[in-house]
Amino acid sequence: MARLRPGGHPCGSDPTREGGQPGAAYSALPFLSGDLRYDFAPYLRDLEVPSALIYGADLNSMGRETRDRLVALRPDLPLVLVDQAKSTPELEHPAQVAAAIDRLVDELVPSDEV
């Protein structure tokens, strides 16, 4: 669980004084700490739009189990592993994730249709 600094905010300041939305600074904490888990497997099973699974290559065992379960559920979806990333590759290596998404889109849409 993430530990908060004095004043209740992880950075020690009050986000409401900075013109931000009250509580916005806390929204990512449960996700980043692993305290928030959401099983979207039931939705993935019926997903009909082009999709891919993008995971960090350095996941802990729980993350690998989840990834493997989703891959088994939808083996038709491309799996992209981002090197030196854990559970939030889009935050840890955004350029690699963006490049992977660009490659996936290029594979889906022929260049003469763009």
C-alpha cells in the first residue's frame, strides 16, 4: 500500500490548492500499488474490435498469471512484451508502448487505406 506523506498527499502538498480536481492525485495510487484489481476477462472474451495485449516483460508472478490467463482466453490477440517494464509499461516506457501501438495499427490497416 502506498504511504502518504504528512498532509495526506503523496507529494506532501494539497492538490486542491494547485487548481486540480480534488482527490485527483489519489486516483492512480491504488492502481500503481496493486491494491486495485479489475478482471476484464469477461469483456475481453466478447471484444470484437481490433485489440492487443501489452504487458511489461518483468511482471511479478501474479501479473504473469493474469497475462497467461488472458492470452489463453484470446490467443488470437497479439501479445506485446515491453522490456524492462513491470505492470505499467505505458508509464515506464511510453515511447516503446507508442511504437508498439503504431506497429499494430500498421499491421491492421494497409498503407494504401491511410
